[in-house]
Amino acid sequence: MGFVVNRNALRAGAVSAVVTLMSLISTPAFANIRDDGDEPGAGIGIGETLGVFVGIPILAFVIIAGLVMLPDIINKKKN
């Protein structure tokens, strides 16, 4: 009795093997070696991190959504 391998199973195995290989290749092996002129600054706190990566994108979304809706709001007030 032989094994019947599904094509989807073969694809999933190939994709997972490639992803695993790529993640192993791209590990930061030389991350602690400093280059000339590389002077890392102090880290930022949780408030600054949330402000930069959460607050600013939300603010940008609200501004863009407001600018997109503005002509419709102005036309409704005229009618």
C-alpha cells in the first residue's frame, strides 16, 4: 500500500520549507558589529512608541478620511 500525497500538502510543505530556510538565512548574525559612524541613540519609552506607531497613523487616517468626506458634507449643507 503506497502513500498518496495531496498536492496541497506538497505545496504547504514546500512553502514552509522555503520560509524556514529564508528565516534561518536572514537571522541577524552580524547585528552586534558596529560600522563606522554607527552611534545608536537612547531607546524610546512606551508612550513615545505608542504615539509614533499607533497615534500618528490613527491621526493620519482621521485627517485623510475627513478630507475625503469634506466635499460631501459641504454639498449636503448647500442643498
